[in-house]
Amino acid sequence: MFKRGQVSIARVSLSPAARHLRGQVSTEYLVILAVVLVVALIVVALVGGMSPVSTGVSESQSKNYWLGVAPVSISSWKYSTTALDLTLQNMGGQKVTISQISIGGSSVYSTNTSLSVGETKTITATMGSSCGSAGASFELQNVSITYGKEGVTNLIEKGDKSIVGKCS
């Protein structure tokens, strides 16, 4: 029968029903694995979309920022063709005189404009380029306001955020 060192290997045969179940388990495993991968991709996409890698500023972030800047805040803006209307407000404790507004390193407004404490005025700056068609988005970077107060001139308020909006 058996020689020394030989082992009997029994052949197990599965019924057709058992083979079907084994195939069904493999298919279910693959479906579950696919669902887990899809959920993981969605989570990665959502987390990646909220990452600080993007440098753009939303319109609401821009408005909130410029409303809180002192001494000169910008409470609203409207950009149409090459005219940029800015509503300025003196948020400081003393009268200020605005002498220049620069955007992107270029002077866009250079008329002396005085603002008493709490006073609001709308000025029109002339931009070097047209905003674009109505509804198109714009972002104006490197905004600085040069002003003076109580005998001190050439004070500069530099914006940390862009002015963002839609053309009108």
C-alpha cells in the first residue's frame, strides 16, 4: 500500500452548491472592496478641496475682511468697464485724508478725499483694464490706501486680502 514517507492525499470534491457559494463570497468581497474604495476617494476629494493649498479668496471673505479694516474700511464695491466704485468709511478715531489708492502696484485714485470719524463716501477709481462682461468674476490683488491724519502723511494701509466680486 504505502511506502515509507508517502502520505495519502484525499481529494475533496465540492458539490455544485458549495462551489457556487464560494464564488458568491468572492463576488461579495469584491463589491464591498469597491464600495470602500469609492467612499475613500470621496473623503479624499472633500478633504483635498478644503485644504489651505488654494489661495483664492471668496467674495464673502473679501467683504468681511475689508469691512473690518481700520482706519479706512471698504464697505462695498462695484466694478463696471474701467470704473471701480469703492464705498470707503473712516473706522478710526480721527479724521483721515486719503491721497491715493493703488491696486496691483498701479495708482487707480489720487484725489485728496477727507473722511471725518465714521463718515462714509463713495469714490470712483479708474482701472487700467476693463472688468469684463456682466457677471464675470474679478479679483483685485495688492490693494493699498495711502492716507494722512493729524499732520502725518503717507501712511499706508495694505490689504491682506484681495477685493473679489462680479462685474456689473
